Amino acid sequence: MSDTNPAPSLYAAREPIFPKRVSGKFRRLKWIIMLITLGIYYVTPWIRFDRGPNLPDQAVLVDMAGRRFFFFWIEIWPHEFYFVAGLLIMAGLGLFLFTSALGRVWCGYACPQTVWTDLFILVERWIEGDRNARIRLLRQKWDVRKARLRITKWAAWLLIAVATGGAWVFYFADAPTLLHDLVTGQAHPVAYSTIAILTATTFTFGGFMREQVCIYMCPWPRIQGAMMDEQTLTVGYRDWRGEPRGHRRPGSDVAKDGTALGDCIDCNACVNVCPTGIDIRDGQQMECITCALCIDACDEVMAKLGKPRGLIDYLALSDEPHERAGEKPTPVWRHIFRVRTILYTVLWAGFGVAMLVALFMRSDINLSVAPVRNPVYVTLSDGTIRNTYDVRIGNQHGDERAFEISFASDAELALSVEGSDNQIATVAPDATQLVRVYVTAAPGSAAAMTQNTGLTIWATDPQSNERVGKSTVFTGTGQ
């Protein structure tokens, strides 16, 4: 006998969230951070920085063709990728630090998904109205007005998305030149496809998916639990002060049935402003991005009721027993400066100092030496043993340099440079050049008869007296 009961659906359709407009110190802080971050993102590719006649003048540029990264006066070459790795490590440690001290402040204030979602919601509010107006518009049937508002909103979102994708590609080429090529249709297809992909993702993530990206796509909500503890300051609800909640007559803290009520009037203001649609009064939740808009909403209600602010606030779980007993909570600075956060700070600063030291101590000459091992050595007609080396010299100066190539060894050897009579290799500005170098040992000499003899090949810049050496070996017959 077959089971006629249909299987329960495991899919839950998204419930649209329409955050209500709110004002307060945290909302103002979010506006300020939005303006700063968006300003940096959109303006940075257009900042000029003079590096000399042979180098690009864009302050921040990822030069894929030249395989270099420019950041104002700093130039990172492929072999210096450890600087990028160091920056990523510092970013990770910084995220750990701020999360352990203040919860998901990155998610709530500076994450690109949060910033662009805030911007899209702002545009939506300008065009369609505040929360109640947007809910009514969602529920009403399609007509000319609804179509006009929707198309206007989507067109504004699309312009923001195009500007977002367009700004990204400007980091990888000279911005004014690329803009001209984009407008005239002369840009590379990769540029157009990149803009199209980023436009589509920004339009979709910021306009339609919104909190779903934070809840389902981003891994950080799952990781944050390991970064936070009972000392972490995060957004929370003081239920010992707010419960039991309920509606009451103005000026009264007693319900109709005579029950004494807490400060929470169950107005749902905190829920209505939440961009992820949660109720902070239910406790800490994975969906909370610590944007603190619920604090602004609740403080506004408390001010109207003449009650103390802070029913919803940044607080630590460890302070709950003290506050329930009427005692003062632990000072904020003690929550922030504790063993975990200090350790993260020391590690973060250590990586930063190490990178600065490496940056200022690095040489403007890059040298690599690779022995040619096919064959390992060559015996010339007079019995001389010759080894061949591929020497790659990187000139990180802004002008052409002539480098003297020499060697140092305890054995009696001779060095010559292919195509040069005076062991000089000329390298173009900000470029690398491969030079073929020959090292020989006289017939019957110790080096010719020894299997491996140590030597160091040097590249010297006579103009700056700077030199760099690489150790290698000279291979003889071993007989």
C-alpha cells in the first residue's frame, strides 16, 4: 500500500525584509563609513602619482601585463608576493581582533555586501517610501504606478552596479585610457565581461539577495563563534530589565491584568529596522551582523517613554549576573583589552613591523641564477671544463642600468658574459633581462677535477654601488 501523504517541502521561500528608517549615533556612523569606503573604492583609481618617465602614474595599479603592483611609491614584483601574503595575514588577524573585541563589526559596518546593500536600500526608500509604503507596494497588484516605481528603482540599482563593476576594472589599467576605450568600444573584451559579471552580482546581491548572502553564502557567521567569548562586547537585549514585555497605558508599567511589566513595550521597533529580519530579544543569533540599528531604534523609544537608554546595547554576557544584581558592569576597556585581544594585536603589529622592515631593506636589484644542466658541463677542445648559467637580473630602478657581473670562489675559475666583452649586462628600466653566463676551469685544475665547487655570482650596479649575489656550484668531471 503506497503512502499517499506528500513529503514535506524542505524549501522555504524568502520573506522580503523592508528595514524601517531609523536615526541615531550608530546609523550616522554607518553613513560615514559608507561614504568613506565608497569614496575610496570609486576615487582611488583616478589618483595620480609621479614615478618618473618610464613608469605608470596611477597611484594604485595592478599591472597584469608588467606583472607588478603599484601602490603610490611602493612597487611589488612577482617574486615579492610575500608582501601580499603578509597583508592577507594582517587582514585576517585584524578580523579576529575586532570580532573577539566587538563582535561582527566588520559585517555590520564595512563589509562590501553591507555597504552596497545599505546603498540599495537607501535608493529603494527614496523611490518607494519607508517600510510601510514598501510593504503596501509589494502586496498590491501590478499597475502603472507600481511598474513605474519598480523600473525606476531597478534602473538606479543598475547604474550603481555598473559603476561598481566599472570602478573595479580601472584598478587593472590606466583609468583615463581605459575609460576612453570603454566608451568608444575599443577596450579588450575581458574588460567588458568583467564589468558585466560584477554588475550582475552587485545588482543581484545588493538588490534581491541582501541578507541571504550574509546568512547562507558567507562563511564568517559560522566562524565567528570561535572568535567570541563571554567577554566580547556585542549587541544584546537586557531581558532582566525589559521582561516581562507588553503594551501599557502611557505613564504606567502595569498591564491591563495588573501584571508588573518591564521596560520593553513590545513595539517591535528593533525588529522593524533589522536588515536581516531577526528579533534581538531572542538572544544572540548567527544572523545578527551587529549593525546596532536596533540600539538606535530602541533608544528612540526609551527616550519618548522617559526611560533610561540601553535596553538594547553593546554588552558582554559576563556582565549579566552583575547587572541583574544591580551592580555596575565591568568597564568597557577591560572587555577590549584582555589576553586574547592583546595577543591578536601583538601578532598583527608583529607582521606589520616585519613587512615594513622587509620593504625598506629590500634591494633594487633582483638576481636569480639557474645552472644549465643539459649537459651538466661541456669539455672544450683544449680540455677546459665549462658550466653555463642562466642569470636573470631585475632592474627595479626607473632608469636604465649597466650591471657588472662577477664571481667569487676559492677555486681558479674564469667568467664571461655572452654577447659582452667586459662582463656588462645592460637592463632596461623597471624590467628584467636574461643573461647567459659561462664559467670555465682550466684543464687539470682542482675545480675541473672536483665534482662540485662552490661559487657566488654577483651583479653590481656601479651607479649606486649596490650589489646582489647568489650562491651556486661549478660542476667538474669528478675524476
